[in-house]
Amino acid sequence: MGKSSRKMNKKINRKQIKAENKAMTVLQGKLTQQYEAMDYDGALETIAELMGKKCYEPEIMFKAAQIFFLQGDYERAASWVTNTLQYNSGHVAARLLLARICLLEDRNDDAMAIYDVILQHGANTLTPDQQEDIKEATDYIVRTDGQWLQENYPLVAGLVMEAGKDENAVKPQTMQETVAPAALETDKVMTDIMQSPVSLKEKIALLNAYAGGCFVASDYESAVKFLQKAEELDAHDNMTLRNLAVLAKEMGQQEKALSYAGRMHGTDFVLLRQLL
């Protein structure tokens, strides 16, 4: 290939890249307009188009999570929160939304565990609105079971409990005074989940939720235990297999990660992109 041909090809490639970037910018602007106009079906179509163009921006994925949440589809909302966190593990808004989903599903322990992790790793970075979000979400628990909150999730209690609320209220602590919670007793928690009077599906969801908390805290050993227990209950559960794949990749076990992904029902391009 001659020098002039190479120059021409580079020029064409630059034009193509510029055109593709412009097209994605237009789509992102369209998505913003659709979301603000509450055209959620149209917004989801635009998100799918952006995914098709290999645009894996965390904010776009989070927008999908928000839309499904607003539509009451908490399962898909949680799935897109997971996608968001895979590309930006420090996305606080995504974690806050996941905690909201847990509360709406009466999974108070899971929600408080998420808040606890957020406060352990980024209390000083929370905006006033995000702090207010946690306070509002936990208000009922504070009023009805403040003692339980203080004993089990002192970081959350330290943020949301106000001194002198009533004579029986537990005295709040500042973030500096709060003692870090005890290490998670994995085996005990798994035993409690297995003995709880809930459906098999709910047990799998709880095991995955605790695995997620361990994953965020970089406690991969405990995360593996929770996910393997979930796998024992249902070896074909997509959520469990997906989380096992992501965890294996994070632990440097790519072949194992791809093996888990290969057992899933259907093909998840976002997951494959993460694993390869």
C-alpha cells in the first residue's frame, strides 16, 4: 500500500470516528430529552440503540435502571444497577437506588447493608441530597426500631438519628465516634437464610444480595460462598451465574468467568464485553 493510500485510509477513519462520535452525542441528547419528557419507552429504545453502538457509559445504564424503577419493574432496575456498577463501581446514586429497591421489597437488612458500605467508603463524598435520600428512606426504621439500627448498622444510625427525638431514642454518634460493624459471619448468615420461611427464589435473591455487599467490600472469599450456595439451590439461575462470572473475572479467572456466562439463558452482550 502506497503512502498516499495510507493517508487516505487514515483520513477516512478519522471521518468515520468523528461521524460516530457525533451520532452518539446526538443520541445521548435525545435520551436526555426523552427522559425529562417522561417518554420512557422511547428512552429505552434510545438506550438500546446506544448499546448497539457499543456505548457503555455508566450514566446511560443508570438511566435505564431509573426508568425501570419508575415503571415498577424492580428486577430489571436492579439488573441495570448491576450493569452500572460493573463499569463504575463507585457510582453512589446506583447503590442508593439499589437500596431503595431492597426497601420496597421488604429487604431492610440488605438496604441497610448497602447504606453501611456507602458510608464506610464514601461518607465524606455524599452530597446533601444523597444524605437526605438515606435519611428519608430510613425514617420509618429509625422511628420504629432505632435500637436495632444502632446495634446492627451504627454508621447508618450515626447519620440518620437525631439527638433528643424522644426519651427512648438511642443517642446518635458522629461518623468519627461510630465503631465499625463486626465482620460478616458468612456461615451464620447463610444458615439463617436457608432456614428462613421464604420461597426458594427469595433465598437465591438474598444470597446474591449478601454476595454483592461482600463484592463491594472486596471480600471475594465470602462473596464466592454466598454465590456457590445460591448455585446449589438453582444451577441455572441467571442472576447467580452472571454474578459468578463477574466475580471470577475480578479474581483473574477469565476461563471460569466465560464458563459461567456460557451456562446462562440467552446472551448478555454487556456481560461478555466486561469479561473479554
